Amino acid sequence: MRHEDIVTWESRIEIVCREDNANGARGKGGEGSVPVAAALMRLYAEYMHVEYGSLDSDYVFVNLWGGRVGRPLTYASVNDVVLATRRAVGFHFTAHWFRHKYATLSRRAGVPLEVVSQLITHRSVQTTQQIYSHLDVEDLRVQLREAGVLGMVEDLV
């Protein structure tokens, strides 16, 4: 992600696939505009002021503590942060896990599948539904109850 992708005055982030990332990172192909909370924009501003300081880089996520300071984080660097965080919090996760969790929590909150799919920049709603939405039987029960469908069978008998 680059600074130009963050549109603070509109509280949104542009997802842009690029082939020329200095760290070799690549996107999966989806592009779009994702609305975010104003609080995230405030955290970004704080990060820029407190952590980033006078570094000169187009990239948002950079090495801040040694080695090649200011260079974009590599996959290995991000993985090191994830491993250290996993040890600190005491449960297993991956960076990609957050995409799945976001999709599942959004669906549980009633966000339409098409919207979730667009937010996580999937080309196919089926991919979001089949692979990213981890709804269980209780989630389905809640949805049916809220839609007024769960009791319909009882009404027919």
C-alpha cells in the first residue's frame, strides 16, 4: 500500500494492483475503493507523526527499526511480525486470516454478500460465499429468524 492510496478526507482506501513493488509484493488482482472508519484515518495520521516521522518513502508499511529503514516490508518481515504477535496473544492466525474474519463478521452483521465481495475485491460472489464466509448453523438460524422465515413451517402445520 502506498500513501497515495489513502484518501484521508474521504475516509477510504484505494486497492490498487501494481507490478512494480520494490518488495516484490503482488496483489491478487482485485481493485476497488474501500470505505474505512474515521478512527482508522486518525491512527494513520498518528502513525505518520509518531512512528514514520521524517522517512521518505512512497510505501505505508516500511521497516522502522534497523536494517534498511524506510524500505517497504517484505513478506518475510510481515511474517515475523505475525509470528511475534501470535506468541504475544496466544492463538494462531495468519495475516490472510483477517480477510476471512472480516468477511464472516460482515456477513454476520447483515452486510449483503455482494457488498462483502466488493469490499474484499473478489471478482466472484461465489468465492466470497464458499471460501470466505464461515457461517455456522447458528448464524443461519439468526438470519432465518430475523427474516421471519424460521417460524413459517410451524405456521403451515
